[in-house]
Amino acid sequence: MSATPLVSGLDLPIPGKTQLIPPLLGASVTDLSAWVQQQGQPAYRGKQLHEWIYQKGVRSLADISVFPKQWRAEVAEIPIGRSTIHHRAVAPDGTIKYLLRLADGQIIETVGIPTEKRLTVCVSTQVGCPMACDFCATGKGGYTRNLGRHEIVDQVLTVQEDFQQRVSHVVFMGMGEPLLNTENVLASLKSLNQDVGIGQRSLTVSTVGIRDRIRQFAQHHLQVTLAVSLHAPNQALREKLIPSARPYPLEDLLTECREYVEITGRRVTFEYVLLAGFNDLPEHAWELAKCLRGFQSHVNLIPYNPIQEVDYKRPNRDRIQAFVNVLKQQQIAVSVRYSRGLEADAACGQLRASK
Ligand code: SAH
């Protein structure tokens, strides 16, 4: 994966110790082998443990029947780090929204999105979100805490088990701002790739942009896709939607994105939520094209998904198409994401910790 280690060394629990025990989920086969050996067990038990955690989805070490009984009893209390499904809502298009209960009782949302050949999971990276973007439901509920790497990996395993189908893609587009939780996001990317077996190119991290963090992320030279939530073609408009755009202006964000392209050799995806009459006019499309000219990028338009607290409107198809046409004319690669799961309030920006 990357030349730089994403997680340093062995940081796994010691049985019988009452200190805060870091759960096992997210640990590599090497870490698990070292851990079992610390317990006086042969190294091959690490491989077994890895298989039981990631392939069989075991929830308690006490249930690993290939382990000696006495040792199982000793380590029974060591947490693996799995959540429980608190609520599950199926949309007519087959998208499933899950409310998952974490060990401390916090609730997060995860979405499973099946399409013909894919099963995509949209994972949360924080409980709530501090960014408070005006059009997003998650921000309305405030911010509680970052998720641990195990809590991110768990979301993927949970959807995989519930669908009884391998997850092919993961998008970090659920609740929270991934680049405010970079360490756990990097550790979970590594684990999803190496332990769960999802190709790096099938992993996408979406950010609204946090100063210096995109450059730092680039330095890990991952093959994952970076998506940046742009949503406006100029600073004045962006500031109205995204409070954090004030101290971190569009120009600085775009400069950092250019550096990302230079460092990684990978293009950036720009997300642009289309709000009728606000940022969806042809002149906005022209301005956006101007911003992105010569930039190795791709624009992903997201027609606004309604939330209760604000009265933005989704543009009609003609307006969306007109916006697309301008970008295409200007040789900007563009696609439209018609969000799935609308009926279950599981679409982009509709995630909050309630049914
Ligand atoms: N914090 C990250 C990831 C979270 S949301 C980020 O900002 O990128 C994933 C995408 O959904 C973001 O582009 C976000 O701006 C967009 N989004 C939020 N609310 C939305 C809404 N009501 N309708 C459509 N897209 C929305």
C-alpha cells in the first residue's frame, strides 16, 4: 500500500488489564500474530484470528471454536469492536440504511447501496459532524466524536453480512468529515484494503477540505479516490453554504487540490450539489469550468436531496442537463449522481442518527 506505515506497531489489548482496551478489528494479520504470541500462543493462531474476525465475522473471542478452551475464557472480554444493528430501513430501490449502535451507545448511520455489479457501502467517519454545511442534515445535529478505525471497518463488515454479498466499493461519504479524523480514516483504509480485501481504487474519501490535510493525505500515495465537496464556483457563494470556507478560501483549497494531483498523479473528483436558483445557473457552470480548466479532475453533480431544516430546491432535469452541457462544451469531465435511497432518508446529506 503506502511506503509510510499507516498504523504504527502493536497497539492491541492485554488481557486482564482494565485500561481502555483498543478493539481488535482493524488490526492486520501481522499485528494479530504478534498479539497472540504475546499471550503465549503460537503465531498461526494470529492467522486463524484474522480469518475469524474478517471472514467469519465473529463477535466474541469466546466463540472461536478452534482456540483452546482455557485461553478463550481468558480473552473472552477482549473486544473485537463490532456494532449492533439498531434499525434498518429498506428503500424501494434496494438501498438499505442502517442505524448502528456503538459500544458507548452512540448511533451512527451506514448505507448499503446495491447496483447490478456492485455493492457500495457509504461509511460514517464521525458521530455527527462539526462542519455545519447549510444543506446537510448531519451538521444540524452537531458533533459528538471521531470514530475509531474498528468502527469504520465494522460498518463494511455489517453491510457485507446483512447483504450476504461481498462489498465491492466503499465511499467515505456518510456522517462526518473524514479529514478531521485522518489517523483512523487512514488505518481503516489500510484494513479495508488488506484485511477485508477491497481494492484501493474502489475506495473513495470525500472531504469538504481542511487546510493542509489534503496535502498530508496525498503524501501517503494511496490509490484511493479523493472527492472534494466544492458546491460553488466562487468564494462568495461557497461561503454562504459552507462555514469553513471562510477561513479556508476556495483559492487555497484548489491550490492544495492541484498539489494533490502533482503528488499522487491521480485526478480529483469535485462534488457539486445542485441547488435550484442558487448555484445551478449556466453562468455558474461557466465559472466552474473556468476554475477547473487544465485541472486533472472530474465533476460529480449531486442534485440536492431535500432535508427538513432548509428550503433549498432540487433543480429539474432540464436545468441539470443545461449545467452538464456547459461543462461538457468546456471539456470538463462530468457525471450526475442521482442519489439512491431517497425514500429511506439514506441519500447524500440526509444522514442523521435517527429513523
Ligand atoms: N464531509 C464530507 C463527506 C460527507 S457528505 C464532505 O463534505 O465531502 C458526502 C457528500 O454529500 C458531500 O459532497 C456533501 O456535501 C453532499 N451532501 C450533503 N448534503 C446534501 C444534500 N442535502 N443533498 C445532496 N448532497 C448533499
